[in-house]
Amino acid sequence: MYSFQPQHFLSLFALLISTLSEASSILLHGGTIIAFDDATQSLKVFRGGSLLIVNDRIQTLYDSFPHTTLPHNTHLVNCTNKIISPGFVDTHHHGWQTAMRTIGANTNLPGYFAGPLSEYGAMELAGPDDVYIGQLMGFLESMNAGTTTTLDHAHGTWGDASADAGMKGSIDSGARVFFAHTVHPLRNNYTISQQVAKLKSFARERVFEGTNVELGLAYDYWGDGSPEDVNQLLDAVKTTNLSVVTTHFLGGPWKFNNSPQLIHSYNLLNTSTPWVFSHASFVQPMDMYLLRSTNQYISTLAESESHYGHSNNKVEMILDQDSIGVDTHFTYSTDMMTQARMWLQTVRHRFYDEVVVSHWNVSKKSPMSVTQGFLLATRNGGLALRRPDLGVIKEGAKADIIVFDGMTPGLLGWADPVAAIMLHSSVVDIEHVIINGKFVKKNGKLTHPHYDELKLKFLESARRVQERYKKATLPVLHGAYNEASMMEDPMQADVLRGEGTGYGVDFL
């Protein structure tokens, strides 16, 4: 049986942190640094530069190797032919779902909502132990891919035990996680009141004190919940010390219309608490106005929205209040390079079409640069969390750093470091990852002291969850989706000459 013991748990985290790095200062030298200049509000590149980390912060940037006295026992890391980048900031994720990898390869959004993979159906597949190991391994996967901060919409919260498991998995990973404890209407008698009480107990007991985890809230029923439920959530937002609030905002035929307009009607938008609206599939002009006037952000999930079919229509019109996330990493890639690349090329495609298809003209220049895409995946994520010290390399910022090996086959010959990351890099190119001044990946390998043991435990969980999935009844989608929308067959791809389409089956 799963048992959450905060004192034992924090001692494990302390052991993890002590294992990650003995030095309290690190000098990355000889590399090409992608820094951010607050004065010009733009990226600044140092070639052959050095970056000094002291404890958990970037203390100094140098144009070359520093000819000054360094702190005692500074760990020197030669970064010649390497790119030193800020870590990626993922503003929407569901960390616990790792064990379901590949079993949602061809699902769409109605099938996900109605089937055993969603936050509601999956409580029949996964217990607290599965939530714990899925959360832990999911964030190790993210860190391996260069994500240094994640806003986790933690909806594997089907009881106090699974909520504790998700929190513990987040902390044990060593990742920087904004753990948005999800409150949702469940059919297992875990009431809204009990879920809010659990949120407040997390805040009161501060089990995450001294770790890389902060507490947030996720709730998706601001428009559809009962007045009693919504009032409990309003009180929680106003009285609990939360680092962030997040909500799925779809609208259109999907409902889930947790729009900035709705949240503003509760007088919650123009406050010091950051709100992150994931997807914003049917964002309206007034929503855009409110996001800008209150400085709140969207999280775009380009691969998710293509995979499931949410749509992200018109989000390209508010990129100044946009950031990038991953969403359900069990169905596709976890790395932020892929997400940023897909969104960059999607926006380019839409803006090009406006000229070429709509106006029958040709474009004079590229409508979106690699620098803009890079900022969405890094600095904008930090700003979405009201943390200007995240997702940037500058003096005083958190020491959350990625080092790319510029001598790998995929990057060899690079000239522009931003273009190299945005258009050519992959996870295999990431040599080091530093979070809070500690190596979590070094020389191409995760530094977690128990990773080999955890892999075996995770495989047991994955097999258990996937076997339960195979026995589950899958939904048959037809008729009305809701009171406003019908199920409709989309045009189907056909990749075979003659008979058949090549669609095939799932090989589970």
C-alpha cells in the first residue's frame, strides 16, 4: 500500500540533491552562450564566453575565460564547440501519464475524454503507486530532454493517496515543477470539499519546502460547476498561497469555456497570481484584450492540438501572451524542441497562406523567426509564471541551463546557435542539464542516483496499466457529442494505391 511520509520523503530529496553535484559553484567556459539582454529585450550571444553559477543562481557572464578569482572549488566545465542555452519552460503537462506510452497513438479528443486514458477513466487503470512512478519517470524524461521548469496540470488526483503520490513523484525527480493540484468532479466519492481540503493541507504543511516544487491549482469547471463548488474554488484561490492557477480553455464545440472573460468576471484575472490558459482553441478578441491588459498567458500545445484535433485557431494573433507546453506526453514526444518547432512552422504556414492563398501574392520575408520561437519555449514560459528569472540566461537568473554538444552529427557545422536548437537539435544533442545550480544530466546521462532501479519499477507499472487498458471497454463514438455538436467523420487519409487506405490497427 502506498504511504506518504513527508519527513522520510524530504530526506530522500536531500540525498538526491547532494548526489547531483558536490560543487556550489560551476563555471561553464569556452561555449556559445544564448543570453537575454533586459536593456534591449532581445537575445544576446556570447561566443567563447563563460558563465559562472554560484549556488542556485547565475552570478556572472563573461565574454571570455574570466581572469578573476573564482569561488573556492569551482567546478570547471569546458564547453568549447557547445551551445549554452536557457532551459525550456513547459507550461502545460500531465506528468503522471507516462505508463500509458504508445496506447493513445491514434486517439482523438472525444475518444480521449470518453475512454480509459483521461483523468476520469484512468483511475480504473492506475493506483497511487502508478501515479508516483509515472510522475517521477515523466519528469526525468523531461529533464533528459532539456525541460528545466514544468507547470504540471496534475489531474491524477483521485484521492488523498494519489495526490500525495503525484506530489512526492514531482519532488523525488529533482525537477522544477509547479504542481497544480487538480480539483475535479469525480465519480468515486472524493468530493470537491475533500479535494480543496487536500490542496489547503499541501499549502499548510508545505511538504515541498526546500525542494524545487511549488504549489498551484488546476480547475476546469469555472463555468460548468455548481455555485457551491465554484465558490469553494474562489475561496481557495483567494486564501491559499498559490504560485499559479491553470485551466483548460477550449470553447467552441468542446465547451470547457474557461475563458479569460469568464475568469475576469470573478475578479480573479487582474491579480498578482499568474493564470495559464491551456490551448485557447477558440480564443476571442475580448479574451486577447484581457490577457494583454492583465498580463496573463496562454499555453499552446502544437503537437497535442494536431494529434487530438482541438484546433488552436487564432492563437497566432496573440503570441505576445503565448508560451509552449507538451500536454499528454504518453501519446507523442516530450521534448520542447519538437513542440517549439511545430508551432513555429504552423504559424509560418498560416501567415504565408494569408499572402499566397488568400491574396494570390508571394511573401517578402519569413513571417516568424527562430528567435521568436525560441523565446516562446523559454522566456515566455517564465513570464507566464510571473518568474522573469526562469527561461533566461542573465545575471541573477536561476541557474537552469542546457548545454548542447555542437559536434554531434545533427549539429555539426552550426553557425547560428538559436537556429541550431530550433531547427536541427534533438534530445541526443543535449550533453548537460543543470537545474537550480545542480547537474541533473551530465555527460549525456541522468544523474539521479536510483535511475536504474526506477526503470525496473516503472516497467512493472507500465505493464500493469497497459494490461488493464487492454481489458477496458473502449467508447464507440457516434451521434451527438453534446447539446450543440454532433460526431462527424473527418476526411480519411489514403496512402495505398487501389483498394484499402493503409490505416491499419494498433499493435498493442
